[in-house]
Amino acid sequence: MPRCPTNVLPEPLHAFLQRVTRPIEFACRDSYAHLGTLANLGPFVSAQVIDALTERTYSRTIESDLLLLRELFVDFHAGLTTDQQRERLMQARELLIRLQTGRPEKQPRYEESADPTSYHAQSVNQAVRPLWEFPIQFAKGVGPKRTLLLQRLGVKTVEEALWTLPWRYEDRSKIFAIKDLLPGMTATVCGVVAEATSTRSRFRRMAVLEAVIDDGSGRLQIVLFNQPYMEDVIKTGTRLFLVGRIVAGHRGWHRLRMDVTHCEGIGEETETTLHAGRIVPIYHETKGWNSRQMRVLIRTLLDEFGGDCEEVLPVRVRARHRLLPIQQALEQTHFPPAGTDMALLDKGLSVAQRRLAFEELFLLQTALAIRRRRVKEEQKAVRFDPHTPLLNRLSRLLPFRLTSAQERVFGEIQADMVSSRPMNRLLQGDVGSGKTMVAVHAIVMACGSGCQAAFMVPTEILAEQHFTNLKPILEALGLRPILVTGGRRSKGRAEALRMLQAGTAHVAIGTHALIQQDVRFANLGLAVIDEQHKFGVLQRKTLRDKGYQADVLVMTATPIPRTLAMTVYGDLDVSTIDGLPPGRRPVRTWLFDDALRGRAWQIVRDELKAHRQAYFVYPLVEESEKVDLKAALQAADRLQNEEFPQFRIGLLHGRMASAEKERTMKAFKAGEIDILAATTVIEVGVDVPNATVMVIEHADRFGIAQLHQLRGRVGRSAHQSYCLLMSSTTGCRRATRAGRLPAEEQETSIARQRLDAMVKSNDGFMMAEEDLRIRGPGEWFGLRQWGLPEFKAANLLRDADLLQQARRAASALLEEDPHLHAPQHRMLKAGMLRRWQAKLDLGSVS
């Protein structure tokens, strides 16, 4: 980005810079060998800054930098270590370089009181808004109409615009003259539309757009089929940038034609250097806003605001990891310099892109480390008794013993519960590994210590099942459980809530209804949250806050890859149950297409004749005209009347009343129903050991996590169980192997990869890694449910090494400055809080 030469600086500022630069450079010379000889460096620089500010009025930007410079030297000799003095000097040198480059004294920008139609209406001495608060509407060339378009892309401020990064790049550095084109080559051409006609073909009435392009060296014909929207772009006199393959035209090799793969209007000739003759960024687009417009906007913003981008990474962190300054990183990411490796750019691995990714990850890891420290520093009001007699009575009640993995994990939970700090632990384990029973032990320990416990689950069916299963155990121990769901009758709910508030109910089992305002506990000591991915961070916090620093145990049956665990659960301690109860057999999983449906039905009949039971899962409740998917309502009728008339069929879906769902589940569990036709309402927690077959229709429409959860509903006894995946995508493997997969079938290919992973493995951890590989981190498991937005530059799958580096760097920095009080960490603290304070419940970090 071009800078103003030094000679355009005001003379007083130029003289000031010369006076203070010499001693600072002398102190830095020879690896700071002369630092000890400058005893009055701090007072000298401070006094010079005061003189400069009183001598003349400068812009807010320059005044801010001068005040920062003074702040670095006010206490330079007051108890600072040599390393701290060196770091201050490095920051001072950066400030001096920024001042010496002569950043223009621009007119201050928009403020609330300014006339909205005048984007530079303020006087010089009025406050300037920071870029994260500066509305994009008031940037040059935007205005109200374009603001609406940019908001579709998530851009509301100047900072958000600058962090809207290209998703790919095109190398347009080599532009061919039309006279040099040869048949068969793929080329880039820049020229003016000399002729343009639009017609309709006789065949299918397809729109045909023909044009002749002239670049001064020759003419080139282009033809676009069925792209009528391009008529607004390809007009006579318009300057175009074209990419495509050169072929013979109507007159053979004498009149060449281009099969266009990319066509872009580039406006005036003065804009050509942005859109051609270089590596060009390609951005996500929306109707009415394209990459060309985005390039012009970003170039304008970088020229006007690039020098105002806030540097949040401390100097020492940037130096240690050899990171570019933020302005340079943004410049090179949007407009890569000539010679940049295209392969690295498209993979997001260029030096500039890695620097931006590191910043995102570093801010997150710093926020998580602070949150983790705050949780560890909290004190809870009660210490739980690990020797409560209720635990021994529970062991005698159960018809089985905990596995070694369950005992190890419960030991980790016990250690947390007896400590003086609130527990904040994640329990992860595969489907059927026994997480619920570990949670029951924790609940009994809490209740045996005089506290109440809450058990929150994502669905009413699961809440009712847990209540039914746990009620006899808890009541045998003298504990009273209650059920709290949104579907309960008001009279029963009111009585349950009264008992909970009075303390006569010890365990509340329910859905998200537990976090409603009218639910109050007398003494909540433990909150257990099952299937954590179904709830958000704030829901977790809301339940915890119903007690005083209550212990929190969150559980998930879909193991999370380690890279994501460091991000999503960076504030939690993690326990893993890595084994299944003895006697369980792995579920056999097979994939069938419609031609093999008879074979699948025979497997079901054999199991039903052996007095076992089966699930049939469908993606919809009722059939839709728009989506050709088998629906539970119609399928239940077909199963009863056509496929399995001799067996009893039941139906379960989310639209049923709570009482009806409860009756159906009780009947299925009691063996009164042979086949349960259901939607994904049975995805989690349903436990019927006699069910040995899971049939999933349209399995290609489900994700790996959901398929694995559904498969986990069977295989809960010593009998061999089966999961039958019904799909019409089994033919796509041949197309993939042949290398002729059409673009419209790519989604089908991805679905096939998921199904293949299901067939190959029962290991939830392996499947979680495979799911992450197939779907990518942005979509994996719905990260937004944790309050985490998609990263602009970072990719958790690709940047695992950067995540580790950022984690270590954040930990090291907080060891030295736990509260980020040091002046050099002020911008880091502010940037971290802006992005993560609300999302990670950092509160008012002191």
C-alpha cells in the first residue's frame, strides 16, 4: 500500500521524530548493549511528546500514536525488567515507523451527530470511530443501497469488510493478446465488446448471447448459452475480462472462438489493474453484488483505513512466530503480490493468510484460558461427601458393576466434586458406553451431600425415559425425582416446581424447560447436561446459575475430534469412557439400495420371528410433494398392510402429544409393539434391549453423527444386532472411480462417503474424525450451537498446528500477565473482549 513520503509531514512533527528516534535506535543497537547507559530515556521521550502535543494540533490518529509512545516511557525505569524494557522499545520503534511513514491526516469520519448524507462532516478535533464501530454505509462509494447487499454477506462495519476474505484466487497475471491465441489453449483475455446480439435458439428456446471482443490486436468471438442475466454485463463498449478455452469458430481456424468459463465486467480501464494482470481475489457473491465490486471496495478501504487497523497481537508474540503486521497481512491476503504461490493461496497457507488465522485462534485461546482460569479461581459453597452411604446402597441396588473405564471417569468426577472449585467437566463416550450410569453416581453423591441435582436432556421422550428408568433406583435410595418438561399439564407442573423450590424434590429430570424462569431450586449443587451439542453455551450457564456455583457435568455420545475439543470445549476438563460394557456385540451395518430391499426385509422378518423388535426411521413425518422422501405416517401404514402384516406396528414422531408418545414407548419397551416406525425423535437415549434391527430410510440424508446415534439404539444386549441403511446412492461409487462425476452429483458422492464410513466402523471416535474430514470444520456438528462463529481465516482441520501454537502462546502470555494489565496487552485485551466477552461469558474481565 503506498505511503506518503516523509517530506509531507508537518515540520514540527518531523523534527520531533528526529529527536526521539536517535536515542531509541541507539538503545536498540548491538542487541540492546547500550540500554543501560540511557538512564533518562523515559523522562526525555515523555517530555518530548508533551512538547509536540502542545506545539501543534494533529489529527486524532497521530495524537493517539503520540500518547501511546509516551505511555511506553512513563514508567520505563520504574521496576521494569530488561526484557520488558526491550519489548517497550520494539513497540516504540513500530510507532515511530508508523508516524514517519506520514499517514495522511484524513478528515475524521462518521459520528452519530453528523449529517448521514455527509460522510466527512465532522471537524478535525472531533472523535473518530474505530473500524469495528464504523458503519460500512459511510465508507466511500457504499451508501444505503449497497449496505443492504453487503449485509447479506455479513458485512456491517469497515472492519467486517476488511475481514471478508477471498475464498479462492485466479492467476490473471498473464493476459494474452488475441492475435497470439492458438486453438486448444486456455487463455485469459481483456478487451472491449465490439458487437453483441441476443437471440433465442429454436431448440428448447434457449437464450443465446453472442459477442465479439476487440483488444486492439484482433477480434475474438464468444457465445454464451442459457445465461440471459449476462446481457446486462456484455454490452457494446463494455470492457470485459474473459477466461476460457480457445476453439475453432464458424470459419474454422481463421475466426477463433472462446468457450468462456469466466466472464467479468471490469469497468473503466483505470480499474483493469485490480481485475486483471495480477493474482485476483474471488469473493462470495450475492445478487446485486459481485467480486469485481468487492475488489473495488476492499481496495478503497485498504487505501483509506488500512493504516487504522488495530494490531492486537503483542510485539513479542508476532516476533516469536514471525508474523506479518496486520495491515500487511490484510493487504497481501486481498491482493497477493506477484510471484505468490497459487497452490498455497488456494489452500489458505500463504504467509499472510496464516498470520490472520493465527490472530483468530490466538484471541480465542486467550479468551478460553481466561475463562478456564476464572472457573478454577471460583469457590463453591459446598464440598460433596465422597463417602456418602447412598453410594454404597446404589452399588448394591444395581445388577451390574461399573466397568473399569466408568470407575476411572467417576473417580475424576469425584475429585472435582470434593474440591473447593466448581466442576466444569465434559464426559464423552461412545453410544452405549454407560455415561448415564456414571452421571447417576454423581447425582447420588450430590444428593447424599444434602444438595439437589438437575438432569437436562434435549427431548421430552428422552426425559420421560430417564425419569421412568431412574425413578425406581432413586426412590429406593430415599430420593424423590420429578419430571419437568414443556408438555406437562399445568397442574402437575406447578406441583413439581413447588416441591423443587421447597427442597422436598431432590432430582429434577427434564428438557430445556428446566432453564425457564419459574423453575427454582432450594439448593442446586449439580447440573448434568446430556447430549451437550443440542444445547448452547448460554443454556448451560443458565442452568448452572440456578444454584450457587453449581458443579456442571456435560455429556456427549458423539465424540469430538481433539482439534475441535481444544476449541469448543477449551474451558472444560475432559473425561472419556473408552470401552463398552461386557457382553455387547458390535452392530453389523449393511448398505442396501432399492433393488436389494427384499433381502433387507428378510433380515427384519428373521429377527421378528425370533421375538426381537425393530426400528424403522424416516426423515419426515408426512410425505411432501416437494421432497420425495418416505414419511413415517404413510410408511407405518405400508409396513402394517403390505410388508409385515403379521406383526404389530407402532408410530412415534415429534408432533404427537406427550402422553401418546409415552404410551407408545411403554408399549414398545414392554414388547407389545414389534416394529416402531419413527422419525429422528428416537435419535438419543431410547433404550430397548430387545430391539436388534435399525432400518434407516433415505440414510444418505442424515449426517454421520445422527446415523451413529440412531445405530446406537440397537446393540444394547447380548444378541447380535443389525443396522440396515437404505439408500439410492450406491451407484455413485462407479462414477467416482471412473473419474467422471458430474458436478450435480458431488453431494451424492459425499453422502456415499458417509455411508461407507458407517459400514466400515462402529468406532465413534474414528467416525467423528471422518465426519470432520468430509464436512469440514465450519459445518461439523453445528458449531454455532456453542456460540462460536465461523472463522474468517482459520480452518480448524487445516490449521491444527496453528491452534497448538496459539494455545501455547496464549498460556505463556497469561502466565506473565494473568489479567492483561500491561500496556502492551491493552489492545489484545480489548480485541479479545470485543469478540468473545458475550459468547464465552467472560463477564467483566479485570
